[in-house]
Amino acid sequence: MRFMMLIHHNEAELAAAEQKQLWADYAAFNEALGKAEGAESGIRLEPAGKATTVRTTGDKTDVLDGPYADTKEQFAGYFFIDVPTLEDAVVWAKRCPSSRYGSIEIRPVHVPQAGSWK
Amino acid sequence: MSGRGEAARTAERIARDSYGRLVAFLAARTRDVAGAEDALGEAFAAALRLWPDDGVPDNPDAWLLTVARRRQTDALRRRQTRAAGEEHIQLMADEIEDAAGTAGDIPDRRLALMFACAHPAIEPGMRAPLILQTILGLTAIDIAAAFLIPPATMGQRLVRAKTRIREAGIPFAVPEKEELPDRLDAVLDAVYAAYGKGWNEIGDAAPELAEEAIWLGRLLASLLPDQPEAKGMLALMLYTEARRPARRDPAGAYVPLESQDIALWDGEMLLQAEQLLREASQGGPSGRYQLEAAIQSAHVARRQTGADTWPAILALYTHLERLTHSPVVTLNRAVALSETDGPEAALTLLDTLEPDKRMESYQPYWAARGHLLARAGRRGEAREALTLALGLATDNAVRHYLQGQITPLTDG
């Protein structure tokens, strides 16, 4: 099963972490991810403060500074894995250093059924 | 521990013991595990609430049955108008009525229930959760926490597995002699898997689960006194459990076996393990669990007496490898080989595992490989392997330990 792993950071907690060790751990994690079959290394996003949110309601389009939701944990990046079960995906989430500074949302990638989109 | 805490633990043990026996007894007749659990669930919860303060009743089975029967009658009255499920409820009530008549001496069908839970028709990953729930009364939430999956998912899977027991005609019986060893393996594997969850994870729920698994191991060894593998598995769990207090230093860092303070080991538990292993080896051919227990025994002897038991450990792993063809065993044999023949010999053996795709993301493989490479003086390769091991680690204590191993390989 292919899963997208959505990383949400508590940016304050992440900033408070010992940076050298954190990024050494992240480098090790990316090495491991790179070796796993079907995995795709992640994309890291700039902090949520740099986000812009667009929403169209009827004819009116709002363009706002800031992220979609003003929450303590913000979407920060993602990676893909291809593993047999949800349990294996949970193991990969635990391995990801970000799980210690926020949360990892595991989402199965939708596989369209032949002839339909639902 | 406080008196209340002690009383609560005793009450809980006895309630579990009774609960499992009653669920097994009722389910064995109706083949309806969920129905039996429903019938006893509230009574069990009441026991856990009341017994620690009121004391454990003289006949816990009869107490649980009486409460269950009362609840059953209430439910029957409430549902009188509803035709659906009526027959089923009546059946359950009859069962409890029958059982209550013989409450003084409920036959122990827990073994049969465990064989049903670990039947080949039940998916392997659900066997341990099923046994934990039906025999011990653990909730789906507790089981889910230990198995690291969402509670709702675990709940659904447990329901599906119980439906399968009912609908696939899975027998509630201890298999015949010819079939027993194979089928017993599945039961032992399920209990050992539960122990493994409790051993590997450092979370709050985990050590408790290890305790539950040992309790199940004792139950199995007592219900199957002639099966050496049941004793072997219990011995294996006790050898491992006895060393738990030495596995972390006061700061929580991982301490490898060779550096553990053996004064922290539980001597009483190790003696029990030795005794069980001795009994098991008199009982017949050695299976996987006896061999693994014997390996642990040799590790303990080496640390306690200073004797070089590595050749014995290597021989045991070689035997185990022939029996299981498991890459995990080959990995351990390589580590033993490094102690008798040096790291290069061990690395040559590890190279045979390289084509196995499962090794790519298997943390212990990269950790072992890294340590052997470091010992062989191949610093660059060692750093690469240990870095992968670090990236694959899920436990903070192990992560810190590996960071400490990598640092000296990076400088200079």
C-alpha cells in the first residue's frame, strides 16, 4: 500500500530542539528512506508563517496571509512509503524524527477504480 | 506498593482467571466468542471495580456468573418486544443458567479457546490480540496501544476475527496428537508476539503487556505439562524479563547485554527459567523456543561466571538456523561467529543476507553490520551502516546509543 506521510510540526518545539543532532537524525532517516523500496524522500516546506491561503466562494476570491488553519501544529512537509500494512506505515512514522516534534498523519494514496472517480 | 494496589492486582488476576475460564466455557458450547464476552463483560468490569475493596469472593466463577445472569435477564426483559436476536439472547441466558448450575467446577476450556484463536483460518497478526482479549479480557483500546494501531481499527479487526471463528466453523478443541505440535506453535507464537510487543516498546502499556504474556505462558505450561516447547517459551520470556531492570541506565539510555550490571538481574526469575529449561530438555526434541532459551541461558552463564560460552551459542544458533531458515537467526549467528572467529568471518556470513529485500529496512541488520565493520576497522562503511541503523530506529534509547557509536567514527 502506498501511503503519504504528512508531517505536522510544532514549530516552537522544533526550534527548541538540539539542532545539530536533529538534522543528523534527519539525515540518517532520509538515508534509510532512500534505501527502502517504493519510498520517496520527502519535501520540506518553509514555516507556516510564509504560507498564503486562497479560497473562492461564489465569485469572490480571498487571498490571505498565513496557513489554512491557525493551529499549534502546522503542515511542514511529506514523504511517501510503499509498505504492506498500516502497521508498517506506523513504524515509519515512528522512525521519522518529526514525530517527536509534532505528528505524522498517515494517508493511504487513493487508487482510482476503473471507470470511476470516487 | 500500597495495600490497595496489591489488593487490586490480586483481584484483577483472579478476575482475569475466572473471566477467561468462563468465556472459554460459554464460547466452546455456542462457538460465539463475542456473545460470551458480552454476557460476562459487565460482570467482569464490576469485579474489577468491587473486588479490590470488598475482597475476592470465595467462588469467583460463581460470583461472575450470578452477576452476568442478572444482567442477562435485565437485557432479556428490555428486549422482550424485539424479535431479532431474541433467540440468541435466550441461548446465551440458557448457557449461563447451565454454567451457573456447575459453577463450583467449571471445566477449563481456555486451552481449546486459545487453539481456536490461533487457528490457521485466523490471520496471524490477529491471533495474539484475540487471545489477549478473550482469555485476559483486555480491551481493544489497551491492545491497540500495544500493537501501535488505532483503537477503532483494532476493534473492527477483533470483531471480524470473532465472526470468522463462528462462521468458518473453527473448532474449539485441543488438536489431536499428530496435529498438536504444529498448531501449538501458532499458539506459542501468538503469546510470544504479545511478549515481544511488551519487550520492544518502552511505552507505558508495554511492560504490562509483557507481564500478561508471561501469565499466559504460565497458563500454557500448566495446561500442557507434557509439551516441552510450552516450557521452553516460558523459560525464554523469563530469561529476557529477568534482565529488564538492567536494560536501561538511570538516564534511560540503552545498555547492551555485555555491559549490563548483572546485580540488577532478577535472580529468582532466572532460577525459574533454568528449571523450566531443564524440564523441557528432558521432555523431548528441542524446538525453536527451547533452543532460544538455551541461548539465553548461555549468555547468562557467560556474564555470571565469566566462562566463554560463545562456541555453545554459535552451535545453538546453527541448529536454530537449520530449523527456522530465518534471516534473523542468521544475523544472530553472525554476531556469535564474530566472537569465535572474528568480525571478518561474521561479515562474510552477513553478506549472504544482503540479497534479502527484507534486510533493507531491518534495523538490527544495519546495527549488527555497523558494529562488526567498526570492529574490523572499516570506519567509513561502519559509519554508513550505523547511520542507516539510526535512521531505522524507533526507540529513543537505541537512537542515543547509536549516536554515541557514530560520533567517534566521524571525527578524524
